[in-house]
Amino acid sequence: MIYLIGLWESVRDFIATGGDVLYFVAAALFLMWVLMVERYWYLTSVFPKVKSDIIARWDARADTTSWYAHRIRDTWISEASDALNARMLIIRTLVAMCPLIGLLGTVTGMITVFETMATQGTGNARLMAAGISMATIPTMAGMVAALSGLFVSSRLEAKAKMAREKLVDSLPHH
């Protein structure tokens, strides 16, 4: 419990040093990771059952060679593909947004530096350093957030593509 209190105080100090923009970075990071965990769960737990169901329905069909049967096959593959790729665009967008949110923090931090320079002059280095920290920490946080999501999201996309290809290969195309 004491460890959690110390951890929370460290996070609070980090946010105080980096500015309120870090809340937006944290929100984007949290949403991105919730969606990525959901996609991983779908790919590993739900989709295998969906795939088995599609294969069973295809194998149960008496007609698998007509034009109509092939349209049904294509429809099932398309629906499965849509389900596999659901929310991937949102994840990619959040990955791309994290550095941009960090850059917003850079701009607001630099505005703080310029306000300090305008009101206090350039002689007070301590006040300017606070603004510079507020300018650099959000950029770093946004980049770290984006990098954490970039690798996982690309792996999820590759896994979804492979799952789709395996489904297509599992449905004979006579």
C-alpha cells in the first residue's frame, strides 16, 4: 500500500512537471491499450470459434461449387475480415496522435517559457527551466506512448491478416 502511495506521488509530480497535457497523453495511451488488449483477446479467444463455425457451415453445404455458393463464401470471409480488423483504425490513429498530443505540450510549455521571459526577464533561469520541462516532458511521454503502441498494433495487424489467410485457405474454393 505504501508503495502505491509513493508511486502515485511520483506520477503526480511527473504530471505537475510536464503539465496538464500529460492527462491527454495518458487518456490516449489508456484507450489505445484497452483496444489493443481487446483485439488480442478477440484474435486468440473469439476468432478461432468464429472460424470453426464458418468452416462447419461451409462443410455442411451441399453446394460448394456454384457461383451462388462462392458469393456466400466470399461474404463469410468478408464479414470475418471486418471483425478481425475492427477497431484497428482507431488504434493506429491513437498511435499517431500520441506524439501530436506531446507536441501540444511542447507548444504550451514554450508559451510558459516566453511568458516567464516577458514578465521576469531572462535572468531567472529557475522559472524558465520549469517551462522547458513542461515543453520537453510531454513530447517524450507522447513518443514513448506511441512507441509502446506501434509494435503491438503492427503485430496485431499481422496476426489478423494471417488469421484471415488461414480462414481463406480452410474454405476450399472449387
